[in-house]
Amino acid sequence: MDIAKEWDALLPADHHLHSRHLLAFEKAAVADIEPSYVQVFAKEKLIGVLYLQQFCFQHRHLNFGNGSATTAKLIKCFLPKKLYILACGHLFRINYQGFYFKEPAHRELVFDAIKLFTKQQGKPAGIIVKDCHDVFIEQSCRFWGYRFFSGDVTMEIGRRKHWTKLDDYINDLHKNYRQRAKKIMASLNGVEIKQLNAEDIKQNAASIEPLYWNVVNKQTVKLGTINTAYFYELKKDLQDNFEFYALYAEGKMIGFYTFIFYTTEMETHFIGLDYEANTKYKVYFNILFAGIEKMIEKGYDKLELGRTARDAKANAGALPRQVFNYIKVKNPLADITLRFFLNRFNKAENSGLNKRNPLK
């Protein structure tokens, strides 16, 4: 049995860590990320697997925006030009736990396995065990030198049982939010929306990538950036479980949005925007409503909307959910930088979040 077959044989059917999903990402050749695959054996029996992504973090992945120029200069002066960060999981996916053990009692072996891997491959400046399905015991984390990464939340909206069409959702909004939603949706008049297949995505790369970069360049920290090949490979891999929509005004692509579908839940994945067109057509908010409409149309229980633009998503009725990540940072300057940007990000994202109550 070759390694891929042995790897897949351990996993449940349709598990996200099946080799074809991991190889699809590898084929995309995303910059600055090197994937690795770890098998865990006990007495020559395979008991677990780990999916790791090593990210080469550089100064260009930081966005100081309107922050302190002095702080920016100090961080750039003292932080090494390259730092390697190891993620157990997927840097571009949510709820994508990077390890699986057949016996739940073995799950804490993930820390042993990472330690052995880094001992052989070189010690990174930081390690993230991300999107864990269950909480690890605090004493175990401290023993291995990890801490709970409490600042990471994602926004979600659940489907109410009586929602069978988008109008049901709209009618459940309070009056001011309902009027605002109708006005936003009317702004999209004149915009054509097309669903793209894999070949369409490849052929439209020159339009897709600038729209993606418009959005990503506003991020405080870029833990990796994707390319059009990522969408192409994802569509070939997930097929009907991945949808890519492009928006056109006067024949020009002004935005795109993507969905990933699971068993009972779905997520709005990456988006791209022309910000000038966004002002006119309210593209971003219409993407939020498109996701809610798709959730209702397909009968999914929950829509995952991601970590950023929390205030806008709260206006649509989304609520924050804690994500269970565990981190270990060896480099003191990397730790200071992480805390600095995390505090800035959360301060901006959480502003006014608790004041939103759009749904009746």
C-alpha cells in the first residue's frame, strides 16, 4: 500500500484531510507555503495523521495602515526579514482541523508529533494548531509550551426553521435593517452575475487576481495569499461543493464571491472587489445577502462568513463564534508583533459589535 492509500484508509469517508484535497492545494503552488504530511505510528500501526503548512512570514505580510510610524519602524528594524511559522491545519480554510487520530484518546499526541517533526525539519519561530474541533486541557497545552489563542473569532449566521426564501429572512429584520437591506439589493440593478466553472476561472485570472488583492491589501496581517490556481484546483477537487460567482457591470468584472458546501453547513470563502464599483453597487453587502440566500435555498443550518468585517456581518444578523487555536511562539519579537497586530485587529473589528441587533 502506498502512503496516500494508507493515509486515506485511516480517515473516515469524505474527510477533509483525504489526500486528493491536500494534493489539490499543493498543485496550486501558493507562494510562501510549503505543505508537509506526518503519519503517527504506535507499534508499527498507523494511528493518526497531521497536515502541516510552513509559512515564510516576511515584512510585506504586515500592513501598518495608519498606525504608529515609530512602532512600524521598530518592528521592521528588529523583526527578522523572514520568520517561519508552522500551522497544523489550513491557513486559508476555516474548521479545517489539521490532525486526525482514530482514537480520541490519542489526540494530544499531536503535540508530540509536531515536536518530533520540528526536531527533524528545523524549529519555526511560531506554531499554530488551528481550528481544533474540541478544547485541549489547559495543563496539557502548558506542558508542551502552547497557549490558547483567545482572540480568534469567526462570524456565523444560523438559518431559522421558517426561512424558505430570502424574503423570509428580510421580513425577520427590524424595520430599519429591513429598509436598508432592500435599498442595498436594489443597488445591484444593472449588474450581471455569472457562475464560473474551472476553465472559466483559469481564463479570467487577469480579472480575478486584482480584485482579490484589492481586498487582501486591506488586511492587517496576511498569513499567506492565494492565486487563481487555488480557485481552479479547488473547483476541480470539490466540484459541485465549490461555487465561484463573478459580477459584471458594463462587461467588466467588478467582484467575485465563492461558496464551499459541507454536509449541513456552508461558508462564504474568498471574495474580490473593485472598491469604486462597490460604492455604487454595494457589492460587498450584496455578497453577504447572496450567501444568506444560498444557505436558505440549499437548506443549510449555518453560514460561515469568516473572521473579518465583523461589524458589517453583524448588521446582517451574524454572531461571533470562538475558534479554538493553540499557539507556541519561540521568537520574542514575533510574539510582540503578533500581539500588537492582534490587538489592533480586534479593536477595529469588535468596535460596536455588541450594539447590533438586526433580527427580531
